[in-house]
Amino acid sequence: MRKAHRAAPADIRRVRSAVLRWYRTHGRTLPWRSTHDPYRILLSEIMLQQTQVHRVLRVYPRFLAQFPTLRSLARAQQRDVVMAWRGMGYNNRAVRLHRLSDIVTREYSGRFPGDLETLLKLPGIGRYTAHAILAFAFRRPVPVVDVNIRRFLSRRFWTMQTAMVTRREAEIWKIADSALPRTRAYDWNQALMDLGATICTARTPACVLCPVRHGCLSAPFMHRTMAPRRKVEPSFAGIPNRIYRGRIIEELRSNGGGPLTIGTLGTRIFPGYSPRHSRWLVSILQSLSKDGLVRLSSSGQRVPQKIRLA
């Protein structure tokens, strides 16, 4: 059984001081860091889930130009929201964001709740996102743990034998809370994110540039990597079904939201498509329909005749 880590208070103070000094010079300038608007901060957090910053920087201002406020998003048709999400992938996020905007507008008069318990009840908001809203929009002294922070804290306060492993999330939340400076919590959380994203990276960390490399328990092992485990997921013709899901949404976007016939859609996402593949395609369309992304018109038949964005 692994023992819980107890970082020495003096070591934590040294890390805080060094990280905050580094952040003053090297912190990234990002548009969502110049606002306290919970909607704009939430939008950035949802967009950044499993998406690289440079892609978000292209879509974020374009999306806000179309939906500048939470109320404007809530009034929009879901199809228009999904259309505006183009270039981001993981289109379920757009559906959840739209649902959230409707709930906050109707049940909270358009004002984001400022307590953790209520935030966690909103669609698409988990522990990290709720804490990020509290920390960055409401400036509450709460810890934030994303994948970058988890990696950095794991390496700095435990001995990671390779660059590809981290400690359990529950352990990281505990040390993130104990290390949190109560007066500069905002800067601290942003600094940890930037360190993890630019210096303490997943595969090839730049330890020589790290402001807390001295005393880092994992630095001697960061040259070691392991081949990541391949994720086993439903596929067709060697391509994961999630890729086909994205292709379907992209084709419907290009068609102004639909409708397209199943045959047309099939040949556009898979050049070798024929009616014998319809069962496979129908299963994907049904999953998209279940997620609220598409609407299927079947006219009483098992195979849908028309497909459009919901």
C-alpha cells in the first residue's frame, strides 16, 4: 500500500515562491485570463478539455462573437451552437454547454451559482471545471487540478520512475489544497497549469528550465518513457467510430445542418460505403441521436431516410 505524501511546509513555501516568480515572467497571455465573466471562463474550460490551446485560440473569439453572453447562447438553436463549435471536435461538449446555458438562464436568472455543490449539478461540469470557475471567475482560494497540474505535482512531490506515470488523482487534490497560497491562489493555479503545459510536459519535460528542478524527486528519471497503452475502442476499417462520428457532424455542418440521406452521408464519411454497411452506420447515427446531436427521420423504416443536426 502506498503511503500518503506529507510535503514539508518549508519545501512547499520554496516551491510556491519559485513558481510564482517564474509565472511573473513566463506566464502565458490568454484571452480568458483577462476576464472574470463566469460564462467566458466556463467556455474556455470546456473548449480546452482534450483540445490543444492553439485550436481553442482560433475558435474561442469566433464563438463569442456569435454568442457573447450566456443568455444569447441559451436563446440560440442547438443546431447553431453545434455549427459554431466547428473545429473543436468532441461535439457533445457543445450540446452540454447549450443545455447548461438554458438551465442557468431559467433557474438562476442567468447568474452562475457561486458554490461548489450547485455547480456540480450542472451538465458537463465535474470537479475540475467547478473548481476552475470558483478560482478564476469568483477568485476563491480553492485548488484546481487538471492534467498538467497533476503531472507537475506528482513529479515534484513524489518519485515518478518514468515520465508517463502520475499519482492518484485523490492524492493530488490533497496536496494541491495543502500547497495553495491563500492570498495568490489565482496566480498559483494559473502558474501550475503553465508549468505543466510548457515545461513539465508529458513526454519530454524541459527539466533544465524548471524553476523548482532542485529538490524535484523525479527529475533523474524523466528521460524514461513507456509506450502508452493503446486504447481499445469500437472501430471500422481500422478507424475508431468516434472519428466517423466527427465526420458525420462535419458533413452535416457543411450542408448547413442537413438534411442528408444515409447513402450520401455514408459515401462522404467512408468512400467504400455500400448498403451492406448500413447497419454499422445506423448504430453510429443512433448513438449521435441519443447524445442529442442529430435528428433522424425514418418514416417508419428501420434505416433512417434523412439525417440533420438536432
